[in-house]
Amino acid sequence: METSITTNKGQIVVPKKLRNKYGIKKGTRVAFIDKNGELVLRVMDKSYFESFVGITKGEGSVIEELMKEKKIEKEL
């Protein structure tokens, strides 16, 4: 088990062993998922977005749909 300490700004450091294992580098996006009382940290790589296949009704790729949704969120 790896551990980390939260800074006064709420930041955490992902231990090097886990960064290497999951390919987390500077600029890598991660998702924080609240799942049944647990906090799950998930790397937002290609497999993350592919896990959403089938949830959209439109034509085109899932990544394109998610990018459209993210753009709408930013505009709000």
C-alpha cells in the first residue's frame, strides 16, 4: 500500500512507483470517482474513454462526444 499526505492546498503526490506503473506524467489527466464511500483515482487514458462506449446515442466516437460535453461545461 502506498500513501501520501495532503498539502494545505488540497494537493496530493502520487507515489513514484504508482506513477511509473500507470504512466502518470506531467500533464496526465486523472479522474476522481466517488464509488460507494471510496475515492478512486483513475488515469484518463484511451481505455478510460473507451469504457463509455454505448452511452451516447449519436454517431461518431465517444471521445468526440465527451469533448463536446466538456466544451459546453466550460462555456457555462
